[in-house]
Amino acid sequence: MIKVKRLVLDVLKPHQPNGLEFASALAERCGSCRIKYCVVEVDEQTETTLLTIDGDDIQFNVVTEAIRSMGATIHSIDEVDVVGLQTAT
């Protein structure tokens, strides 16, 4: 079993919701996580952002669904930090 402790995602999103609303909604959906939102590039209709998510046990499927529900898409996973946990046999 593993636990995901950190994800850095390259995300393309529309201008709305704004960065504060986007990061707040993501944090609310992901539970006990710290979200860092950084705009990398802006064009007429979209923003390219780097999302850094830190937590004890980040659920990637929850993160993905939350991002999609706000009209954004994940372009790439740029960094991952996972911890393997030994299970009792």
C-alpha cells in the first residue's frame, strides 16, 4: 500500500473560477491538504497553472474529479512524492 504525500500538476483552466476560488474548492474536496496555486501562463480564455498539493494521503481520483468539475484539465503530473507502507501479513 502507498500514500501519496505530494502532487505537482500542470493544469489548464478557464479564467473562472479565479485562482482563490479554484484552490479553495479543491482544498474543500480533497480534505486535509495544502494547495499552492501558481499561474504560469495566461491567454485570452485560459490559464496554465501549477498546482502543488501536499497532504497525508492524497486521493488522485478525488483531485482529478474536482479539477474536471471546474472545467479544467490536467496536462501532466510534474512531481510525485509517495510513501510505501508495509502491510501486516
